[in-house]
Amino acid sequence: MNINKTVFVKSVASKRDFPGDIKKQILFAGKSNVGKSSTINAIVGRKNFARVSAKPGKTVFVNLFDVDNTCWLVDLPGYGFSLTSEAERQRYSKLIDEYLADQGCKAARIYIIVDARHQPTNNDCSMVEYARACNLPMTIIANKIDKLKPSQIQPSIDLIRETLELTEEDKIIPFSAEKGTNRGLVIDDIKKAVTE
């Protein structure tokens, strides 16, 4: 599987457009201003692949990308704070629920992206609990470590692990979408998830 051979297929706004095949799926979730699109861009090695916006809440659909005809990379709408209306937030929150209920069985792994600079939010905790309830294998990506001093990284990882109530087996990957730090670790983790 060549992660660089990732192509955008479509944006999905309703259940009728969910993937109908049996390909495994790699899901990406995170709060609206955590840098989810930038993280996806860094992983696939293209700057302007997933749309990045200065305004939180830009991803309001489920965006589907085909990875080398091997699996789906699924960009879920950001949760929590965004500059969209309350009605719009409710719409895409419902869309996330419907997608996971319908397609969750195909998920090889869900990557929950958190901000390494801050304690995870209640929404982050809820997403982890949701993943557990759905028996979704998960990896936490602690983004924006380039904004921390080297001495701050491990305490930040420890706080994330404690707040999200992760076990020692639950994986956290310190990451920088801006610098590409640990991109290889994420790619290896994706490949392992797809082949297991």
C-alpha cells in the first residue's frame, strides 16, 4: 500500500452515499480546531490535499479518500467548537453517529487527534469512549508537538493518557503536522491496521 497514492473520491452528506464496498477504513476524528486536515495532508505527503481553513469547522461532510485501491481514508467532521450554526453542528454530529453506526464494522482503526499543548476536552474524552463502545481499534495522535519545548512533550503525553483514561496498550503518537514529525510512525501504524 502506497500512502502517497491517495485520491479524493467524494464528500458525503447522507447515508445513501456511504461506501458500499468491503474495503477496510481508516477513520480520522478530532475537534474542529485541532489541525485534522493538516494532519491528513502531512500523512499523505501533500500540502493542500484535505482543505485547511483558518476558521474551525470547515469539514462539515464525511470526506472519503481512496488509498492506493487498498482502503478508505475517512475524514470525519470536526466535533466541538466551530464557527458554524448550532443547527449545522447538530446535522454533522448526527452524520458522524450515522456513519459510525453504519460503517464502523469496516474500520481498521480510528485516529483521534488531540492538541498536545492542552488537556484533552470533554469532547475528546467522549470520542474515545464512543470508540471503545463501538470496539473500534484506536490510536491517539498528539498534534502540534512542534509548539512545545522538548521537556514538555512527555508530561503532555502523560496528561493526555491520564485524561483520556488510556491503558498502557493504547497508543499515543506525538506528531507535528507542520514539521512532519513521526509521519513514518503513523504510516506504519496505518499499514499494520489495514493488513491485520
